[in-house]
Amino acid sequence: MIARVHENGQFTVIFKEKIPVKLGEGGINNQVISHSPFLRGIKAMNTHKATIDRFEVDEILAFATSAIRSAKNGKEFVRKVKAETGIAIEIISGDREAELIYYGVRKALDMGKEKCLIMDIGGGSTEFIIADMHRIYWKHSFDLGAARLLEVINPSEPITKSEIKQLKNHLEEQMKLLWGACEIYPVKTLVGSSGSFDSLAEMIYYKFQTEENPLVKTEYSFDMKHFEAMYKLLMNSTIEKRFKIKGLAAMRVEMIVVAVVMIRFVFKHLNLDAMRLSTYSLKEGILFDHLRALSEKE
């Protein structure tokens, strides 16, 4: 994401691009970046550097999350990127990642005084943050990213009922910290941060011809009847069918099924009332935090 920062501290995004690398493919649960994903990652960073040079960027902020922080050769990847592109990547903790996601979400929508549960599904980890407009009450990064879950379940096409049950049992066991936190800080709204939630909102837009494309705004409220319809469609889909679903980004075709099972499981388990989308997440949070730090120095 490339942004032009204005004198008043606000900014305008002038370029955004995602390059799917699947850094965790074939090795994420063994704490290693395999050979092919490693090379794809380096290639992607070289592509980004060419874009950065074209836009004559003054300052680069680069962060690495779960797939790199948990890999034995993660630091080697960071060194290789620095040697080839000059870009210095900072490996951040899951706790810091959750905090930065919160900053992005808080800027995208009015959370109000009511505590919400923010959920950000990555490839290597999923972050949960209980927060309102003013502060974070609890946050945790779980090693339950979509890529990890795919390797654990290795689902059929389409996914079977027994595989869905296996996935839910795994989540039930692994997310005990979340269940406990929600007893201490009760929530009624799930706020999905970008990623899979973006794709869900866009699929619903094309399927049900809702009034306005949700991704042109910073926030969107889900109609849960529409969500349930998309859930059923995805659970009965093969990968070939998913490639043809309008609004589903090609880079999410493999992971969307486990991601949606996870979303629905959390929503039902916590007996939530509403689900919202924040189109801002980690990248925007990084920028907001950086600009805040700069203004404090001044």
C-alpha cells in the first residue's frame, strides 16, 4: 500500500496491490518456509520494490507476521530480502500484530462504547481483539490461520460434514482463551478485518445485488441471511466452482472454506447478534500508528 501523506497528518492511498505467495505452503506446521514459497516470496518483494521505485517512495515500512515469525528460516528470508531489495523487514509479535489491526479497524468504523470482537484471519495466524472505540481490553494471536487449518484438516472438495466437525472440534479446543475472555468482556458484535471478510462481502454483493459494492467504503454491515446463504454455497462447492464465484478473489479460493467455517463457528459459539466488515486492517493500522508516532515527536 502506497499512500501520500498530507501536511495535516491525513493521507490518501494512491496504490494497493496484493501478490499471493502462499509462504506457508508445505511447511507452515513444521515451522519452515519451503523452497518454492521462499523463492516466490523473494520474487514478490522484488516486484513490490520495482513499484516502490516507480512511485518514488520516501519511506518504506515492511512487517512480517506469522508465517515468517514462526519459521526457523524466517530470519534468513528477511536477510535475503534486505540483500536483494534494500527493504528492512521488521518481524512483529502476534500481540503487536493484533494491536496494529485494532488501529486500522478503529479508523474504518465507529465502534462506539460497546465492546466488539475484532477477528482477522491470516494464513498463519488469526488475531482476536476485544475493544471499543477508546481501548483494547484483550487481544491474542492464535496459530489458527487458514493455511495452517488447511494442512491440519486437508479437506475434500467439497468439504465433508465429518471434516467440518473435525475442524470445529479443533477450534473449540484451541480457542479456550477466547471463550474465557468473552466471559470477562461480553461482546455482541463481530467485526471482521479485511481479507476473507472482504471476499464474503463482495460475493454477497454480486449474488444478492445489494445496493453498493461494500469495498468502496471502509465499513459494511452483513445481513446474516445472506451470510448463511454464502456459507451453504461454499460448503457445497468444489475448488473449480469457487473459481467461478463472482467476488471471490482467486488468492482466497483455497482458504475461504475453512475461513468461513471458522467465522460461523465463532459467531454461533458466542451467540453474537451482528457482524460488520472493516476494509482497513494491518497495513492501514501500521500507517496510522507511524503517523501518530511522528506527530508525537513533533
